[in-house]
Amino acid sequence: MIMLSGRLLRVGVVVWVGLLLVGIAGGAAQAQDREVRIGTVIARRGQQVVVPIYLTATGNENALGFSLTFNPSVLTNLRVALGNSVPGATFLVNQSAVSSGRIGIVLTQPIGQRFEAGRLQILTLTMVVAAGAPLQLSAITPGDQPVIREVSDDKAMPLEARYIAGGVIVDQTLAIVVQPDTPTINDNIQIEFRGTWNNGCIPGNPVLTRNGTQLRLDTSFNSSVCVAALTDFSVRVSAGRLPAGEYTLEVVYTSPQGSGYLGERGITVIGALTTVNAANYASGPLATESIVAGFGVDLATSTQLATTLPLPTALAGTTIKVRDAAGVERLAPLFFASPQQINYQIPQGTVAGNAQVMLTSALGKVAGGSITIQSVTPGLFTADGSGRGIPAAYVLRARGSSPLTSEQIWQATSGVLAPVPIDIGPETDQLFLVLFGTGIRYRTSLSNAVVRIGGVAAEVLYAGEAPGFVGLDQCNVRIPRSLAGRGAVDLELSIDGQPANVVRITIK
């Protein structure tokens, strides 16, 4: 136990929370918006980490100086670099006492210039967590040696500010998990904060708030008795749907001693890419090597059709990557690209299971989504491209010893599609319907390719790849002569028990 400001605090994370509040309490009466905050990150032993330092500026700051104290036996190989929010600033580091766990930093803007108002990442601390580091937070706290804490304007006049401690949580197995890992604008984003706590006052009661691109998850102790024991915990909250952009999520814990930051992580929300079977536009599982269509916004800068084989993996500057359930990422062959639609092939070798699709346009716009891969997901192409009505098919007629002849089953008059009735012909004729689809080729056996026409079972002679075409499959079906005179009838196809879209042919 440690005595601090008249209170008994437990050693570990809660001690750090109490120490943090002492720093806050010193400036609480100032009620200033300006603050210098050291970030908090979660790390493992032996890991190199980057701790950000932020300045929340009000717009009149020109320079600042401060010292940092840390445990040099835990945090080693310290390096300081300029942050990404202040590219024009310069800084000096006094490392004369670094072996004792103290450094001084001075950061300045050019004469006459000021920091922009808002939250700025001004510096980063890169360090390595020692292999024997204790399993607790190793604090990085503001100090006054060897550089006195001060924020000043361009006339070198001191400005009041708060200084907030941070540090590295070592091996506490604290994790901030976001599902999906790379969410899209259509996803209901779920956030989980979990890990092992060093006493019974585990974080709970989650409340999520959002201010622009800043997300804050507030947690608080959920027990009146803090038993000194390692305790697993998990808190979950929904962030709902967020607009595309880069977000920062911070986790805050409030104990009887006050509040402290427990960690943060970035969340990238991208545009949505909805992928469906290109033959019937069915959502749900998709088959490897099948032809699919992706829909979204700003998917490509222009409209372009592939004209070469093998298919290109970039059209109009747009590419698609598919990362399968085994973690293997492959570029997808592209058939067609436009701002709202991309037709592509699920790459060869994509294994069954959940997969992630990521699209990047020529302008750097990113869209993505999740798909499920399985061996077969049959879809039949139709004459009008809608996935309904007359199939994209033709009839082969065998008449005695004469060569096979082909016959169309639809015609277009003034842009209107109409069926051409199939004439069964004399007893000596045999008719075969050649259907085109996708998601069929990896059927388990030909006997598991089942077709019914007008409720009558039809013999399937072939179900597999359409020779010479990428991703296209075909089924060759003998048309039963008993269908003569039936008129318009439905054709139902199933592969390994998976039904395709129902299409319609007309029998004379």
C-alpha cells in the first residue's frame, strides 16, 4: 500500500490512476482548455512502442517546454521525434539525465507563428519495454527537471496549462477490440475493452461518447470492495454506424480516486463494398473462382471494360484484394469497373470461410466488406441480366446422323426481349439446353447437379467450367419430350443442395 495525499492506494494500475489525479488536481482550479497530454499504450515485454504526446492548443501558443520522468529499467532506448501535426516546428532534447529516467524537451514554432487550435500530436517517444518489466503500468509523468514546465506565446509570455501523465501498460493483457476490424460505413461497429485487472474493482459500466473523430469510452469500478486479485473482465458497447474517416478511441477509467486514461487505438472506417453473385445478384455465400459484382460509391474514376486475357487486376486505376480465412491475400481479376459497380472474379485458391474484400481506387478511396466463401453457390445468367426470366442459354438439336444445330430461345424486338418457344420436334430429335452460370464448377459429383423443368426431372449431362471463359460455368440438360405443349415453365437448378435462381423457358 502507498500513502498519497492522505489516501491509501493499492499498488498497480489503481496507484497510477491516483498519481495521475495528483497531476490533474494541481491545475484543476485553472479550468483551462490548454493541456499537454502523454499518451498511454499497451505493450508486451521486449516490444518497441511509440507513445504519442499531444498538445491541446487554443491557438496562441508558440513554444512549450517540459520534462518527463520514467523508469529507465523498464523503458529503454528512448528516442524522441517530431509529431505529425506540427511539421514546421523544431525541438531540442536534454538527455543529460536519461540514465536516471529524466529528459527535458523544448518545442518551438518559428518566430511570429503559432500552433493551430485543436488537438495536435506534437511529439512521439519511441522506446523498448525491458524483458523483465513488471506487469503493471510504467508511468511517464511531467516534471520540472531538467526543463521547467511552461507553455508560452510568441511574446514569450507564460500561458496556463494542464499536464497529464501517461505511460506504458506492460503485459496487463488489456486490449481494445473493434469488430469488424476494418469497419465500413454500413457496419454496426462493436467495441470491446477486455483484459486482466490487478484487483476486483474492474472496469465496467461502459459509456461511449463521440466528438467529431474523437471517441471516448468511459468505464468505472463496479464493486465497492476491491479485492487484491487478478480478475478477468470485459466491457462491450456499440458505436453504431460511423461516417468514413479516421477515428481515435480513448478508454478512461474512473475509480474512487478519480479518472485516468487506460489506452487508445485508431479506428479506420471505410466506404462499403457490397458483393453479390453476378448472375442472380443473390447476397450470401459466394464460390471461389465465381463471377461476382461489387456495388458502392466512388469505386472507380471512370468506366472501363477488360479486353485482354488473363484478366487485369487493375481497371481505371482500381484494384481489389481478397484476404481469405487462411489470411492469404490475393488480387482479384477484374471484368468491369465503374464508379458504382465492379465485376470481378473471386481469386483462384481462395479457401472456404470468412473473407475480407478491400477495394482501392486511383484516388486512394478505400471500400471494403466481408464475404463468406464456400465450394458452390450456383447462379444462372439471364438474357436481360436481371437474374430473372429467360436464361442466357441456347438449345442444341440432334437429329439422326445430321450435325448438331443450335437454336436461340429468346429474341429482342425493338429492345424488348421475348421467348422463342422450343419445338420438341419428332421422336427422332433430341434436345439439349445449354445454360450458363457461375459458382457451379466445384460440385461434388454430377449426380448432385439436379434440374427440374416444369416439375419434371431432366437429365444433367455436364455441370462445370465453360471452356474458354473466365469464371463462367455451364450446365448441359436433356429436355424431356414429355414437356411438349406445356408453354412457359419454370426451370429449377440445384448443385449439392444449393438452389440457383429460378428461370423460365417456353416449350412449344
